[in-house]
Amino acid sequence: MTHVRRSIREAVASAVTGLATTGARVYQSRIFTLRDADLPCLLINTDDEAISNVNLGSQVLERQLTLTVRCVAKATANLDDTLDQMIEEVEPALNSASFGGAKNLQLQGINVEMVDTLDKPAGVATLTFTATYYTAGHAPGVPL
């Protein structure tokens, strides 16, 4: 059985694969250095998760998962335009109530920064979402 957080991450990655700027360059939990050939790309991660018990009798857990979509592009003269275009493509692709068991996917914020730890400097626009989903206390792989 797959944990619901994985199902959500995979559903989001599927929804943003094939966008005009990034095409198939969508990576989940990418931990190694990106090369020029990998850019521009989207990095999908499921990060922190807050959990609360909403029904003590049946142990229904409400989960607030932080999901990030990082838009990564080479540092060029039109970097801001490229990042803005990527954001413009990602937001509508994820404008849905549910992904992989999530009852709600809500954009919380966007952060833009320069990164010099890659092969070449790049810009990164991070879109942070909260995915709300529910599970039974004993079954984190089954969304309610």
C-alpha cells in the first residue's frame, strides 16, 4: 500500500508534466545536482505534515501536507520572465480541489531566489501548497 502523501505527490507531478516551458522535465524528490540539460524543470516535493485527530472514537486523522513545486531555470538575462511563465503554467494546472486523495490543494505562497549550488547559477521560484487529506489512524495509505 502506498502512503497517501506519495499518491498526492505523484498526482501533482502528473498534472504538471507536459507544460509548455518544462515538458517532461518534472522530477520528484530530486536530490542530485541538476545539469544544463535538465533545465528548465519542475521539482515536486512533499515536505512537512501537521496531523490532528478529528474524531477520537474512530481515530480519523486530518493531515495538512506541505507540498512544494520548485520552478528551476538557468540564470539568463530573461530569468524573471522565464520563472514568471513557469509559475503562470503551474498555477492553473494545480487549480483543482483534489489530487491523489487530497480534499483540497491550496496555494500558500511563492518565493523566488537565486541558487549558486548547481553546475551554473539558476533561479528558483518555489510555489508552496497545503494539501488537506484524511486517513484512519491505522491506515495512512487509504484516504477517507
